[in-house]
Amino acid sequence: MLEKIRTLNPDYQIHELDDSFKEYGQIIKQDMQEAIAYASTYQNINAYDTSVQALEEMPCMQALINDVYGYLDVMAGVVTGKNEVLNGLEYHQCSETIIAVTDYILAIGKRQDMVGNDYDIEKCELFYVPKGTVVELYATTLHYTPITVKDSFKTI
């Protein structure tokens, strides 16, 4: 799939989640199939459901929350939609974990490269994230809505 995406987008360098991703976050090896199956039932509309109790209570999600956030209270929600543009970036004061319900492209940058509230979008890097992948983005990582690979995207 990645080679096809690269062929269709020759003006962009799209990375795999390899060693170059380490400065932005880490890949978490954990089985999240139960949560992915649940989120797969969501409609393909532009929506962000910030807290889904059924997800938050799943044993696989509780294990992930405990491993990554050390038993802190964490919200787990579903983001769905279509996105083909990069028109903004955000960051958080702590890490954010994203579970790929579908394949998507992640556009990320370094908070350290900001000048005041400005960021040169040319510094962004693009990473292909395949379905089933769990990534933790560090608090220093700029990111935003996933970029659609096929039809729409879904993430937890």
C-alpha cells in the first residue's frame, strides 16, 4: 500500500514507521483488536467523539492506559473523517496515543522548531501508519488530523 501511495504522491516523501520516527514518538506493541473492531462500526463522517465509555472500559484499553500513562485517568475517543490537507498543527502538554483503525498518513513536526506561535510547514514529515498500529506521540510532537489514505480514516 505504501508504494502505491508514494507513486500517487511523487512530490512528497512518505516514511515508514522506522528509526526516523523515534524522535517524534514510539510504536507500542499491544493487541488492540477489540478496540479496533468496536471503533470500526463508527460512521465515516467528520467527527471527534472525545470520550467513549465502552472503549475506556475495555481490558485492552485499560492495559494500554496503565502501561503508557501509569494509571492516570485518560479519555479514549474516536476520530473519523476525510482529510486531504494540512492546515494546522497542535501539541499537548503530555503524550498522545493513537490507534490506527484504518491506514492513514500522519503529518508531524517538532515543537522546538516553532518560532513564537509560527511553524514552517515545510519542516513537517509524513509517516504512513498501517491499520492496527499503536503510536505514542511525545509532547514535543506537533500533529493534527490524520490524512486519509482511502475513502476515510478512523483512529482511537
